[in-house]
Amino acid sequence: MLADHLPGLIDKHNIDLVVCNAENAAGGSGLTPQIYQKLRHYGVDVVTLGDHVFKRVDISATLDNDAHVIRPMNISPLAAGKGWTIVPTRSGISAGVTVVLGQTYMNAKSDSPWQTVDAAMRQMHDAPIKIVDCHAEATSEKIAMGWHLAGRASIVFGTHTHVATADACILDGGTAYITDVGMTGPHDGVLGRKKDCVLHNLKTSMPIRFDVATGDLRLNGVLVGVNGETGKAETIERIEVRGRHED
């Protein structure tokens, strides 16, 4: 979907920066160095990860050595990689990007996202544009994060729950917000997995492999307009591009 549609979206909308959560890019869980390089080739500028960051351990070296991919900031400081980065946009304006894990209903071993995201905002002080990926299960926690950063972050977007929400808005102080940007991948299933497998598990309580679905491919995201001088968001709109149906 990214290979087919992202370059055209960048050209059509004159997009200066693409941020992509690639938490589930490798067979439905984790990220490999090879897939990371593909994402960069397709036009992704910064890749964020979540609670499955080390599902594919070979990504560790890339996390240590590449400024365009970050892991959650509120996991152990001894973990490979970094939790924030600053990169130039295509217009030459610096943009800081960070990602934090929520704690409610999450099994990840993480510190408080609140103090951690404040620390990230201080460390990204020199970047006029500041973007926060809140990778969390509870919608309430992501909404609270939006208000916590209102007027300080340019964009706060939620990930992890795979289902796009209908609450894209501009919060007080010029912060673009959405509770979940949704999933890029197969929607003819349950959160990207084949529906028959998931239904069998739910109905019988018997373990079964959750194979990745293939049909009803869609690209989901948001397009945000940010003032490069003030760092304040001015517009936000959802984007959904539908691809081909594969049997």
C-alpha cells in the first residue's frame, strides 16, 4: 500500500514529513531492518515503534545507528535505540518526533508516559515542530495525552488499537489530535488477522495461529498542516486510500 500510494500522496499534497508507526510491519508483529529500509524508500521519514519493538531482535542495531527510527521513550534507558529524534523536513524546518507507551491495559514494562513525554519535549526544544505518537490501548489515556500536550506539541496521534477514530481536531493552543490514525493493511479480518482464525479462538478457547489477513487493503492516516514558524497546527484531515482486494 505504501509503495503504491505514498509517493503519489506526497506529491499531491506537497507533504514535507511522513511519520509512520511500523509496530506490526513484519508479518504482523515487529519490524526488520529490511522492511525498515523499504519504508524509507517509499517515502517515510521517521518510523516509530511500540510495545512489540523488540519482537524482531535484529532491528536493535538499526535502532542504535539510524536517526530515522525510534522506540518508545518510556522503556528502559538501557534498551537499544532512542526515544526521540529531530530530523529536517523537506522544507528544511526541523521536526522533533517522540513515541511513548500508555500504561492502561498494556502489558509492556514502561515508566510513566507523562513525565517521560515532558522530558522529550524539553529535549526537542530546538525543533519548531514537535510530533508525539501515543501508543496506547485506552482511548481515555490517549485523549488525556492530547490535552496534556495541548499548546506544546504540533501533533499528537494515537496508535496501537488499529481502528481509526472520528475525532480528528485542533486542540487549544494549536495541537492537531486524533485518538487513533487507524491501520494500513488488510481490513477484511480482525485487526489485520484472518477472521476465521480469530473467531475459532474466541468461540472455542482453543489456541490457533493468527495468520495475517490479505483482503480489503487500506492506507489510513492523517494529513496535518502546521505553521513552520510557530509550530502550531492549522488543519487536520483523515486520509483513507483503498487498494486492491486479494483472495
